[in-house]
Amino acid sequence: MPKKPPTPTCLAEPSIRLSARGVARLQARHPWVYRSDITEEKDVPPGAVVRVLDSRGKFLGTALYSSSSQIAIRMISHGSVSDLPGLVAERIRAAIAYRKELVRNTDACRIVFSEADFLPGLIVDRYNDVVTLQILTQAMDAAPVRDAVLQTLREELQPAGIVERVDARIRELEQLPALSSRLLWGEKSSTVINMNGGHTNGGNMNGGMTGGEGSNAVRFHYDALEGQKTGAFLDQRENYAAAAEHAHGEALDAFCYQGGFALHLATKCASVTGVDSSRPALEMAERNALLNGRELEWIEGNAFDLLREYAAANRRYDTIVLDPPAFAKTKRDLEKALGGYKELNLRALKMLRPGGVLVTCSCSFHVGASDFLGVVADAARDAHKSLRLVENRGAAKDHPILLNVPETSYLKCLILIVSN
Ligand code: SAH
């Protein structure tokens, strides 16, 4: 029987071949293949949808290609893809359905988390009635894909504004034309969000853009065209509530940014001090305190120096939160990062009263969960304290973890009680 001719879409799509190591990565369900594992790529345009083949030409699935990144392809399907914008829209709807199922008591959460939602290169966050998006790869930057993203978000979430937040460095690395952060749709780019409202219609993720104002919700100003990164504190949302559950007495929130932990602690503690090196972050923290009718103390300074000084001056606290920026940006920084975490945790432990609560976080992907536990255990040993681990936590559920994609798991948050 004569062979069926390939369909035109097959002909139109470029294909690439992988080395055995590249194939093994895909078989292990990791979506990335590095350029060094591509054995054949002919005239593949930047951002193309490519058919992925093994060395013998066996079809393995469909991927998004980048001409500039070391991660040359990111898998998008184990089958064929004839309509990428349609597939992106479908995946966004699935990501929203997942949040509706799992996210409670907030009107702010991550809607799409790139690989973890099978949409490599796309991040979408919802802040009440403002939606932000970030595009990180050539394929997601293509006009038909952008249109599909925008239209789906408008239909499904009916926001008052959609803002694109641009990471200039990433666009440069991806060899994409420079852009600035801007409103893409609607007229609103700043709003007030409500989280951890608990009861009274506590703002479950719903199709509309209302809710979240549970009677005890903590409120924050959000401005999509300012701030350090999109969703700076969404991944900590459930940890704020967990920290507040255990917090008491006099509290210190080191690396407080705009007051995420501090304002939650204030619902339980007699006094709360927040420390950060960024003045704009503290100015926003104070505005957030006013919004919640709370009085907190904010100190602008280097948290390392301040903890050292306070520990030397025998200051005491009942609750301390440590949430520093990522110390290990690459694997090579690991030893230094572990040293940094050890020092911070040691100082904090010295200042905690018996029965005190330590909430200690690491958002460095390169510092694994067991490395981090080890470092805190070392600090406890050096501080001559016994610590009880009451909660071993990660990012909130709207930041899903794919078991075979370690990069999707980065945040560690331990809640410990000092026994003596
Ligand atoms: N806990 C915050 C997020 C912290 S992000 C929240 O949940 O919202 C890390 C913060 O550390 C940033 O606000 C940054 O300004 C601050 N920072 C970085 N280096 C610092 C230092 N040496 N001392 C104090 N703050 C620092």
C-alpha cells in the first residue's frame, strides 16, 4: 500500500533531533532539553513550534524552540500541536480551574506558573481586579499567542486591567525586542488585595473578580507598575497565615519587604518590628499598616548587622521571621549561601525566648530542602537550643510543584518552636 503523504502542517513544522541524553530527559518527564543535546536543527526560526525526534527519527512530541537560550526546547505536548494559541488558551483555562479548586480565602494568587502549568515561559498573577503577565520566551512572545493569552484572561477573569511586567534582562537574553512594563488592556494597574480572610465569604477563587474581604483578611496595596518582582509575596501567602497561627508576644520580621509577614503577625502579636534595606518597600509597608489600621515599627537597615547588634545587646523576642532574598543564585554560591543562612538563623535563635517561634525561609532553588533543614539544625546546635519543627512548608498551592521538574520547587518555610 502506498504511504500516506504527510499533512501540510507536518511539512510546515520544523523538526529537531535529540541525543540519547536529551531523549532520556524527556522520558524522565523533564520539559527542558539543552542545546548541547540537540544533534540536528535545520533552519529553525526563533520561537518555532518544533517536532521533536530521537536519533532514528521517532516522534517524541512537540516543543517550543528558543534560538538564544541554553534551554533550546521546552516541551509543550507529547503529541502533535497544530494550533499553539488554541492550546495555550486551553491550558490557561485549566490553570484557572485548578486554582478555583484549591485556592481559598484570597483574591490574589498566581494563575499560571510557567512549566508547572504546562505553559513554559508564561507567568500570570491575579491581584484582585488587576491581572499581570510576564512573557519569558520567544514562543510565548509571538503575536497570535499573546492575543490568545489576553483574550482568555479577559474572558475568564474579567479584570479591570491587564499589565505586562517586563524583565528587561530576560528579553535581552531571549533576543526579544526591548519593551517596557505597561497596561495592555483596561485602565487599572493598581488595586488593593485581600488575603487569608478565613470565613465570611473569604474570597475563594471565583470566576468574577470580587470577594476576598473576609472579616479578618489582611489587605495590601498593589501597584503592577512598581515593586521588585511580580507576585513578590504570593508564594508566601499560606505561610503568612501559618506563621500568624503560631506567633505571639514581641515579633521581629527581618527582610519584611512590604510587610507580608509583619502585618499577619500583627493580628496576633503585642508588637511587631519590620526590617528591610529598601526604603520604598518600607514606605509601602507603612501604607499597608495604615490600610489595616495597625501600628508597626519599621527599620531601614541591613538585617545581618541589625540581628548581630540586637543579639549582642541581649534583645529578646517571642517570634522571629527570616525571609531573605535568594542567596544562592547559582550552584557555585551554595557554600556561601549556607553560611549566610546559618548566621541569620543563629542570631535569631539567640534572641528567641523559650517557647519562641522561628519562621525561617529560603527561596534559593539551589539550597535543597534537606540542606536548609541541616543548616537550621547546625544553628540550633551552636545556639545550644532544642527546636521542634512544627511545620515544614513550601510555596502556596497556586505555585504547583511538578515532581519530575525540581526547578518548580524552590521555597522552603520552616516553623519551629524553641523548647528551651
Ligand atoms: N518577606 C517578604 C519578602 C522578602 S523579599 C514578603 O513576604 O513579602 C527580600 C527582602 O529583603 C527585599 O524586600 C529586600 O529589599 C530585602 N533585603 C535584601 N537584602 C537585605 C539586607 N541585607 N538587609 C535587609 N533587607 C534586605
